[in-house]
Amino acid sequence: MRAAVMNKQGQEGFTLLEIIITIIVAALLGTILVQFMGTSMIRSADSVVIVQEGFSLNQALEKMTADYKKLLAEDSTPLQTFKTQVENGNVVGNDPYYGDYSWQTGYIKFQGGSEVADTSGDNRILKVTITHVNQSLTSLFTK
């Protein structure tokens, strides 16, 4: 009976080989998890940056719209004045300063449901497109 008790006591616990295999398997699984989660965590901020840039563009366009409404009441040629303000509104020293963007402005008209450049000199619709990084906003301003 004494031999059976000693034999039973020697079987408890893990062998060194089992511990090493467990550590190797855990390391492999950990490496796979870090590789998989690492790219997700690095790119997780991209959507936040896109929303922030879009918000900045939207704020600039709102400032432009408010200024244009003010010009309608005060200026005899509001579209021409506004066009100049938009083109100069991304320079910090200028007043008004709308923000950091690139712009494209032009007078347009619609013929047969399509947009065409207004070469008649009527200048009734001003198309303003502002771009920052890879996002753009377009708005039409009329007399």
C-alpha cells in the first residue's frame, strides 16, 4: 500500500514539457491576436479624423452663408463681393477668415437640366466648392 501512495504522489502537477508546450501555444495565439488587433487599432482613428475634417468644412461653409446673408442686405453687388471673400477667406490675415481650405468658384446657369458656365455676364448663381484634404462641400448662392 505504501508503494501505491508514493506512486500517486509522483503523478500530481504538470511536467516541464507540458508547461513549455503551453507557453509556446499561448505565445503563438498572442502573436496572432496582436497582429489582427494591431491594424484595427491603428486604423480606428481614421473615421474620427474624417468626421472632424468634414465638420471643419461644414463650419467654414456656415460662416460663408452667414456672411452672404449679411451682404445681401448691405451690398449692391453681393455675389461679386462674396466671391472675392471666399477666394481670400483662407488667408489668416484677411477678414473674413473662414478656415484652411482650397476653393473653386464660378458663375453657372442651368440649361436643359444641366449645369453650364455662365458666360452671358448675368452672374445670378455662384457655385462655391471648398475642399480640405479629401473632402469637398459645394453650395450655390443666388441673388
